[in-house]
Amino acid sequence: VNYLNLSVRVNGAPLTPTGQGQARLDGVDVTRTLLDAGVPLLYDLDGEAPWPHLPAETRTMLEAHGLLVHGAASWTYQTRYTWDQVFEPGETRVEIRYVPEAFYWSDINLDHFPAIAPGGWAARAYCIDEAWRHAFFRLAGAGHELYAVMHVLAPKGAPPPPAAAQYRLMADKYAPSNLVAFCPAESQKISPSTFEWQARDISPTRTIQALFLMNPNAWPD
């Protein structure tokens, strides 16, 4: 299931990667258990949960395995997308675009948020400056919501990128009134809602974390 609306283009041409979905519970692959029981690994969260419509014996099995707790699914779902890529002499341009799954930061007081104060852990993790901090407190009481996203340049153990690799990351906050903060601090604003960061010879184990303060009415479709 392409729940991230992932799209890939190589040298301008669209490419369809191979996808493999997996359900996991406490680090254990439970995909086959769910599929054999006719249970969907993923469903539209804007719609009705399918669990009440499952046969009683199936629900009992899910509860016995800890897969269904108090009427809610307890496993996580992840899709891995892969494709073979040939890097010939010259430039190979790979463009990957997706809408990330965001962690909704609900356990905070938006009127008092010490983590983004100078020296606070969030200020360090997301390279938050004084201008962003003032904008945050101006918007936090206006119904905006806080989300965190982690972007991994390459999985742990993946082969390193080509020696002359150039990397360009774009972060889109979708509306000029929204806020986004992420490291490195030298990212550049290239439009009213878009920021970019470029690097060469990147480390394949590096991750980038972004913090979004979003107006629910300015959230992507």
C-alpha cells in the first residue's frame, strides 16, 4: 500500500519501484499470521475500522496473540520500496517525493515549551532559532498542531552512495503561515513554503529530523 504517496523519477522519467508490506508486533513479523486469517494489514484511518466485522473466532485469535487490544490493532505496518539502479558515467538524477508519516506531538503545553528554549533538547535537535521560537508562541494558541518527522538518508548497513553523490533535501510546509524547523541550520528558503538543503558525499547513516507547526486547515490532502 503506497500510504506515503511515494513517487520516483530517474533522469526525469517515472519509475515504479517494487513494494513489500510487512506487519510487526514487538519486533516480530506477524504478516503471515494476519494474511492467513484474512485480516487487512492496513486500512483507511479516515474510514471505519474493519475489526468489528471480522468473524468472532478471528477476533479471538487476534486478541490471544496480542494483535488486537481493546478493539484496536497493536501491530505496526511498513512498506519497503526497492529498485535496481545503474549509475553510468555522468550524472544520474534520482528524485524521490513522498508525504511523510508524522508523529503528532500531543503531550506538551504549547504555551510553555522548555524543550525549544535556548539550549533545550528540541532547539538543538531541530536547529531552532529565536525567530522560529517567537513565531511558534505566536501561532501555538491559534489552533496549530505540532508534528515531528524523521527522514533517513539510507538504512543502517546500506551501501554508501557514489563517491561524488550530491544530495538535495526539500521540506515543504504547504502554507507560508505554517512553521518547519530542521537541521542543518544552513538550509535555504527557496519559496514562501519550501526549504532546501544540499550536500555532497553524505554519510549513509545520517538522519534528519524536522518539526512542523501546522494549521489543520493547511495540511496536505
